[in-house]
Amino acid sequence: MFSLGSWLPALPGLAWGWALLDALLQGEIPRGWPGDSPGDSPGQTSDPLLPFPTGLVGACAVLVLCSLLKVYLYIQCVNNPERQAEKEAIASQRPLLEPLHVLLLTGVLALVGSRVAALVVLEFSLRAVSTALSLGKGTHSSQLYLLCQYSLGCGVSCGLSFLLEGAPHRSWNLALAAGLAGLLALHARRLARHVCALYELHSRERYCGVCILLLAAGHGIPRLLRNALALTFAVADLAAVELINRDFLSTGEAVRFWTPLTICYTLLVVYMQEESRQSTGKGQVFRTVVVRMGGLFILLLTVGRWTDILHVFVSLLGELWCLLCSGVLLESCWRQ
């Protein structure tokens, strides 16, 4: 097999450096380096998944979701003369907000541990199923798509970590996934900016193929998002259950964890459904986030670790940041 050490000069003291670089180029992180446990033997490969690339993929997924929702809501406002003020608010350009949003969300997702991220994914999945059943067949809620931003980031991060665990070239796979996610997010952002600037002119003059396609099939964006989110969270739920169960040494420990978790999440879903019927608006959404994270905080005080408590506070900041960045879209969903 090709190896850098076979043709680079064998300088004294640099063999460790050549071996490390060679392993990284092959997508492997070898054991036996400083900091490994004494029982690890050199040459074996550990399985530490890099948190930053998975966080970046999750943040890019959130940006794609927001961009497509922005396109859909803008088209809806264009077709309604009474919603011109909303249209102008959606089309307002904030060039630095989206890169800052991706950067901060990447940092948050990289800091959050796998246990708390898995719990966030499972909680949203239960809430989404409950909301879908209450809405009825054939209906959708654009607001639910916006409320799942942080949960989507956690789900993509958990799913990617689970799928790539133990892969022989995981570092290269993560780099490829991050690059493809960034490219997709960039094109989705360009699509949103193009629609907000030129959709009215191009759809009226039948000038642009993209705008004509959106004019004919733009109403199908929620269905596309619903199917994509359903598939993403299905994989993320399986990954979340596996990531949580691996910490238990026996069935009794798992039962002691899952029983209060199920009760807590069921009560949270019932409370949030009742709260959504009684009040709507930005205040209700932020109260829901605080209640959810507060319930998770109390649960992990009894069955979690101290690092999980810290990750709950990081998750709270991530949830609030996502809602603040999508404030204009949330208001448009409420009025719709």
C-alpha cells in the first residue's frame, strides 16, 4: 500500500509524524499516540468521530430547510395582495446573518454531547407525531418545520455519527459529507435570494426556468420537506436509541432510564399540545422551549451525568438562537 514513510526521508524522531500523517490520509486515527489508555496497542484504530464536521453538516441541513421555507412563504405572499408587508420583510437581505447562523450552530452542535442530542431528537419526534395526528390527514404546519431546526441539526449529527462509526475511512467520509452539505446549502441560499429578488418579474414574464418551475410546483415544497424530514428523523431516531443504550451495562439500568424518560416526554407533549391550543405567538414558542429544556434538565439531574447538564444549557442556547434567526418566517407562519 502507498505510504508516505516509504519515500520521505527517515529523519530521526520524525517517524511518529510520518505515521500520523499517513494514517490521516488513509482516513484512520491510530491508537498508541500520547493520551491513549495504557491498554491500547499501537496500530489499532480507535473510533473517535470528529464533532466539528458532523456539526457543520447539521448546520447546513438547517440552512437548507430555512432557505426552502423562505422560498415557499415568499411565493405565498406574492400570490396574496394582502401580505405585501410580509413579502418585504421576508425579502429583506441580511447578508451576514446566515453565515453567522451556520457558524454558531456548528459550534453548538459540536459541543453538545451525543446523549443530549439523542434525547432532543427523540423528544421532537414524539412531538412531531403528536402534532401530525392532531392536524389530520393532508394538512401540514409550516411552523413545525421552523421549530424543528435545532432538532434537525442534532438528528443529522447523530445519524451521521452512527452511520460512519467504525468506517475505515471515516475522516474522509466526514470531509466529503461536510463539503457536499456546504455546497447544497450554498445553492439553497442562492435560490432563496434569487426568488426574493426576481421571482415576481420572472414569473410574470415567463423568463426564468427556475421561477417558472416554482410557479407551477412551488406549492409542493412543504410535501418535499415533510418527506425529507420524515426520512431524516427515522434514521436519527434509530441512531439516538443506539447511542443512548450503549451506556447501559444491563437491562435494569436501561429500564431505570427509559421509564422516567417516557413519562417525562409524554407529559411534555400533552402540556405543549394544550398550550398551543390556548395561545399562539412568539412568547408561546419561547415558553415551550424553556419548558422542554427544563424538563430535560430535571430528568438528567436524576439519571444523567454532570456533562449532560452542561449540554442541556448549550442546547437551550441553540434552540433560542434558531428561533431568533427565523423570527420573520415564524411571524409569517402565524399569520398564514
